[in-house]
Amino acid sequence: MSEKEMNAYRFGTGKEPTDEMLEQIMKEVAQEARESSKKVENARFEQMRRNIAAKQEKWAEQINQIINS
């Protein structure tokens, strides 16, 4: 199926999509979901890294205060 045919199809037209159309749509949705999930996961881990760095800095300051007291 050509990209033009895929882009021309609309679900609300009352016309049922072909199996080939549905398969292509499902593949595209799955790919977009994987990409979106990966972005969220990367953002989450980056935030965790920032939180760890902030806590390490806080602990280092507290340890230095104890050592220098």
C-alpha cells in the first residue's frame, strides 16, 4: 500500500480499512509508542541522576562540616 493511500484514509468516513491498512497503522502506532516510552524513560533516568548528584553534594557538605568541626 502506498503512503498516499494510507494518508488518504480516515476512520470517520464509514469505510472500513483493509487488513493491510490496519496492519500499517498498528505498526506506526507501536513505533510511536516505543519512541515515546523511550523518551519518558530517558527523562526519568536523567532526573534520577540529577537527584543523586544533588544528594551526593549535600552529603559531602555535611561530612565536610563534621570533619572540620
